[in-house]
Amino acid sequence: AGAKEDAVNVLDLAEYTKNRPWWRKIFAPSSGSSAEKYNVATQLVIGGVTGWCTGFIFQKVGKLAATAVGGGFFLLQIANHTGYIKVDWKLVERDVNKAKQQLKFHSSGNKMSPEVKSKVDEVIIFMKKNVILTGGFAGGFLLGMAS
């Protein structure tokens, strides 16, 4: 029996990447981690800058929300004290107790829905694959919250 030789094509990766357009290198879909695409310093800078921006915006929006909620509560108390509105405190207490019972019922099951569990698993996998980027983001977020 005659042995048939298989033709093997060798792909030179250096030449292949030189011939690819720059936008495909950046925006090409990749299932790998960012560690495969960028060096450590680039990952830290990207993670730090995006984390700082997120933390800074989160801080500003949080202050605005706290001011709005506190101011609204303050105005309601003034309106109640001056007689503009009347609060049925028994109704409020009954509703609060009902909400407490519902929270106890939902927290006793301690089961996540499959959709939430799958998203949490995706986030954990991403964080494990991109430890440096995630660390840079966390540091930047804390700095953004502090500034």
C-alpha cells in the first residue's frame, strides 16, 4: 500500500498579524482574556481610568440621591408638623410590618433565579480571566469615590 503524504500548510503568525488591519486587532471578537491582548501596564491603566470615572460618577449621583431623599423627608416632616398633611401612622406601621414579612419570606428561600445565577457566574469567570484589569478597576473606583 502506498503511503500518501498529507500536505501541511504552515501559517506564520507574525506575517498574518502584520497583514491584518489595525481595527480588526482591536475590535475583533475574542473569547480569551484581556491578558492575551494587552500588557500589564495597559490593563492597569484601562482598569484604573474606567474605575475612577465610574467611582467619581457614582459618588456624585449618590450625593445627589441622598440629598433628594433627605430633603424630601425633611419637607414631608415640616408639612406634617405644620398640618398641611396628616400621616396615618397605624397604616404606615402595618405596611412596614407587611414588607418585613415579605422580606423574611423571600430571604428564607435563599435561592437565586437561574438567570441571575448565570450572570453572576459570567461575572466571576470574567473577573478570574482578567484579574489585573479588575484590580485596576477596583483601585480606580475607590480613588474616584474618594475624590
